[in-house]
Amino acid sequence: MNITLELVAPLVDSVFMAHTAAGVVPLTLSEAKELPRRGLPEQFRTPLSMIFAGPPELVLADGNYTLDHEQLGRLELYLWPISAPLPARSSEMGKQCYQVSLS
């Protein structure tokens, strides 16, 4: 599946279920945006960043995770923990955030 901004933008604030060593963890998609191309040749996709917010009591290690979503189905994505982006949205306050970058 080719994940694009058009595909994921309507899913902001929806929950993805991440399969982890600690069990299934809900992650809320809090942001999806395209990144600057900065001279990237046209044959390559526009880079895409997604920010997820999860429970504060659990910090997942960076790595590949299987995420299930009711509309997208099952995805394999590489997530890494980050600080909440500034300015933090109310959905990110007090939560552990993760980023996914696709290029």
C-alpha cells in the first residue's frame, strides 16, 4: 500500500492498534503532513511525516511495528519515540509521542 497524505489526513485523531512486546497498544494519529522535497527528483514520493500519541506509562523502543486500523487494515511501520511536537496539541499532552517518516 502506498501511504499518502490524502490517504491518512482524514484519519487524524483516529486510533491505530500497535502490536508490541507489551501487548496491543492504542496509538492515536495526531498529525500527518508532507515534508519539503528539497530538490528530491520527481520520480520519488514527497516525504510524509506522521506523529502518533500513546500512553505515557509505556515507551516503545524504536523499531518495526504492526499497526491495525479499521479503515487501512494492517500496516508495518517503523516508529521511534520523540518529544511532543511544539506546539503540542491537546491530544498529545502528557502522552508519549512517536514519529513515522516515509520517503
